[in-house]
Amino acid sequence: MREFSAEYLETTRAGMWADSREALADLDLPARDRVLDVGCGTGELTRVLREESPAEVVGLDADRGLLASVDPPRLQADALSLPVADDSFDLVVCQALLVNLPDPAAAVAEFARVSSELVAAIEPNNAAVSVTSSADPEAQLARRARELYLQGVSTDATLGADAAGVFEETGLTDMTTTRYDHERRIEPPYSEHAVEAARRKASGEGLAVDRETMLAGDATPEAVDDLREAWRAMGRDVVVQMQADEYHRREVVPFFVTAGHVSE
């Protein structure tokens, strides 16, 4: 399973569900008694669940460091081996977890074991991310970088669009799927993170980190190097635009909220 830093999780999920929580309607949160948030990370979804439900919401993650950001109750455990009894919760949910697991069906089966009623997954289709930017080459380069990266990852980064298939495989029934678009914008005044992201673009640091993954797919070293050079030139343009308060970027990540009922 891929590992993520607390900063990465907090940044990429910042603002998620702040605009609307209608896509969570099928989880029937006001009627819940006990909810388990698996792979909760730094607790972005955990906090939303606690705001929307009177239930006891337990955050669970394998990473003790990430859990430090989550208020109790919380558990440190692996998603494939939950340390709770059968039917302990009436809702088990995860967000952006299954796309990072080599065997998502095994995790969903474990969720179904400990849920008495509903299992839900909020997963992205990372192949359908869209970017618009005032730095003209950025959208095209971001799309190419994403393609090469996704070719090299060993998990299904598009799973969000078809999580219902995984649910059906594990015996869940009466599936529903609702789309939620998570929009992230960069515009003046720029946050510290946005300025740092521009610096990383100009240095090519981010693509250097992803080089090994890209080469695990169909990319050649020459293709990755050419992309990195173009990326650095784009990054320098972003820095110049930021200095003039002219840089704008919009990214939309499509998430799909899939819910399925546990068979009696």
C-alpha cells in the first residue's frame, strides 16, 4: 500500500465536503449509531462524519503518526485485519483508500464482516482529473505526467468509477453510486503551500520523486527526462505569474460515493 504524509493528506483533502455534502446522503448519517472510518489518515472525513451524525465515529488507520491528528475514539490497525467483532458498526466507510490497495475486494469483505448494515467507499477516478491553468502548458503537461504515473502504479487508480463492481464481488447488495467533484483552486493571495508547489515545479522535484513509478510503466528514461525539462520551464512561468499575482489554477478530482448493503 502507498504511504502518504500528513501534509499531503491535509493539503489534497483541504476543503473537501465544504461546498456540499449531498453526495453522502445515501449513507443516512443522521440515523447511524456506530461508524468506522477505515484508513482515516489525518481525519478529514472523520470530522465530517462526526459533524453529520450523532453516532460514535471511530477513526482507524495503520499509521500511528497520522492518527495523532484524529481525536479519540481511534484505532491503529490494518484495513485488511480489523480488530473488532462481526457486526460492530452499522456503517463502515473509507475515503481514497481502495485505490491504493492491491486487493480492494479483500478490504471490502473485511468491512462487510464488521458492518451490520452498510459499507461505503468514497474513491476517486484519478485518470479523469482535469486541470486548467493560466500557465498555458500546465494542463497538457499535468495530463501527460498523470498518464505516465498511472501506467506505473500497481493499483487501480480509476477504481472510484467502478467500485460497485468490487462491492458486488464481495456480496454486497442494493448498491448506489453518487459523484462528488472535489475542486481545488490556487489564486491570489497564495498560500504557503501554493508557493512551495510552484518552487517544486520550477525545480522538477516532484517529477523526480515520481520518476521510478513512471519508469515502471511504459515510459522511457528519455520521455521522463523530456517531460521534466518542460515541467521545469512551466514551473518557472508559474513563479513569474505568482510574483505578479496573475497565476490561477483549477483542479477537479471526481470522487464516487458507492454504498452497498450487507446481506443478512
